[in-house]
Amino acid sequence: MGCATCTVDASAPLPRPWRNAKVVTSAISGLLLVVGFVGGYVGLPPSLQTVIYVVAVLIGGYYFGREALEDLIKEREIGIELLMLTAAIVAGVMGQWAEAAMLVFLYSISEAAEGYTAERSRHAIRSLMELAPKIALVRRDNQETKIPVEQLRVGDVFIVLPGESVATDGEVIEGHSSVNQAPVTGESVPVEKTSGGKVFAATINGEGALVVRATKTFADNTLSRIIHLVEEAQASKGRSQRFIERFGKIYSPAVLGVGLLIGLVPPLFGLPWEDWVTRATVFIVSAAPCALVISIPITLVAALGTAGRNGLLIKGGVHLENLAKVRVVALDKTGTLTLGRPQVTDIVLLTGRTERQVLAWAAALESRSQHPLAQAILERASSDGIAVNPAVDFQSVTGAGAKGVVDGVELFIGS
């Protein structure tokens, strides 16, 4: 599902990195690592250096360390986080706190990137809600009052003034107007709505006021369902992600097991235990597939969130992956390959009038109209350098067009 004209406000502020806890803890950990490293060259006591490195490990490893223990205790799973936590603890116990701090900082960067990317994607989804109004003008007990859209009930009658967004899905019971449905359906040209017509949440009313009876609550309307679908799409996993997770469930315990064997077996035969524990730690760190495990979920979440922000709904990571196999694409032209904005391309003369005179008359009538095609006619008249003198006695003919008097001549325009 896509819509070229229903992107949310691109100027909406994105979440700041420093407001993300994982980014902050990773940055503090890196800063402490630098302080400890530089302090060694400016005469900082080794004991104070060690304290700084230990604090860097505790702060930088808080989130992935907690996740590692929760997975181990609650899920009985050994993941990449436990590998990194084990390597950092072993390095610290061996007195290599600088190396432990460096390891924790580097892995916390990847965790911070994943956390911040997910937050940006959630922000993109929340931005879709900005398409809907916050307040609805409701008619209850013969009185019109403004209430939050969340308080709308099925059967409530609400009023949509010209230029306003529709509060929730409903049926028109009074009024006539054109409604821009691009934010929801992707239709490029506004749709005429009269009594009995269906309207959708977040669509934009045109020139006339509409009285609408709500058929859905705000939580269950079309826009809310679209947002729910985007969230479900982000939660679903593609084939690559499922493979990586299955791979990690086998690979991570294997790496930890081999690392334990490397660190414990050789010392049993009289070899220096410190050397082999160091080698085991190096093996665990180098064999940990952190980049591979993190890369696919980050990519899918970021892609689905960005697509949703730009009006494109992809129902899950598996469909995103399938795009790599696509060889032929069929597109709806209007509003997808084109801008979806009407333009006057040709003027066909049926009488002895000139093209400029016909265009001048049409523009004179449409200068008083709010119809979407009126703007196209006025733009063509302006580009042709035609001065527009608005019609007098202008009247809009519902569902048919308009009429008025131009230069003493009564004219009609429409279908």
C-alpha cells in the first residue's frame, strides 16, 4: 500500500540521541575510557585509572549485561550479550580493566545504535497519528461542543468544517463537499461527498461543511488500523532474521563452550593458566557474531519505520526481503508516478470562441470556486498571462458545477 501524497510532516523533530538511555550510557562509558587512557600519560595513579575503567564497564555494560542475565535466567538462552559480558568480566578479573572497558564500550555502541534506530522507527509510526485531528466538534443534545477525538463514540454526530481533517470514520448525513482522501487511500483527486457517503479518519475536508455520524471509534478507525499494521510489520521477522536467530541459538553456546575448554583444559596439563584464559577471552570476543546478529534486525526495523513515515506500508520483513527478487513492478500512475495534481493540458474549442476567451471565462467562474479542478484552471490562466475578473452572481450547483455572469453573459461550467 502506498501513497505519494500522504507523508507525515517531515519537519517533526526526531528523537534526540542524548534522550536515549543506551546512547547516553555508551557515550559516558567512552568518555570514561578516554579519561582513563589519557590519565595514564599525565601521571594519574594506577588505582584511580582502574576505578575509572571499572565504572566505564559498569555503565557501558548495564543494558546488555542485564539483557544477558535475563535471557540466561528466564529464557535459558545464551546470546551474544552473554559472550561479551563473560569476556569483559574475565578480562577484568585478570587485571585488564582497560581492555574490559574498551570491549564494553565497543559493544555498547552497537546496542546504542540498535536502540536509537528502533526509537526513530517508533517516532515515525507515532508521526502518522499527527494526520488526525486532536479535537472533534460534536453535536449532542442539540448542542455543539468540542471534545478530544478519543472520546468519540459510535453513533456520535460530529461536524467537519472546511479545511479540517475528519476525526474518525463515519457516514455523511448532511452537507456536500470534496474530501482529499490521499492520506488514507492514496487517491490523488478529492472525492465528492454527499449524504450517505463514507469518510475516513485523517482525510481532509474541502470547501463545504459536513455533518458526519461516527461509525468507528478513534481507536478502531482506518488510520489506527494502518498504524497497527505498521507496528505488526515491524514485529514480524523476515527469513534472514529468523535464520540468524536460529543460528545464534546454536552458535553462541558453542562459542562459549569452546572458550571455556580453551581456558580450562590446557592448564590441567601444566600449561600457564593465565596465557590460556587470555586466549579463551580473545577467542570469545573475536568469534562473537555481534555485527551479523544486530545488522539484520536494525535494517528491517529502520526500513519499515521509514517506509511508514513516507506513506508506504510494507507488511513485514519477509515482504521487504522479497523485493530483492522482484523483476517486474506494476504501479498505479496517478499519485504514484505523477504528482496527483490536476493540470489543464488541452483546450478543445466547440464554437467560434478563441482559446484565451474560453480560458478567461472559465477562470472567472472558477475564481469563486473551491473545487480542486478550479485551481488547475486558474493556474493555466495565470501561466498564459490572462487577467481574471471574478464572475458576479456566482452560484455553486451541487454535484454539477457552477454558474455566474461574466461580462454580462451568463455562463455555466461543470459536468
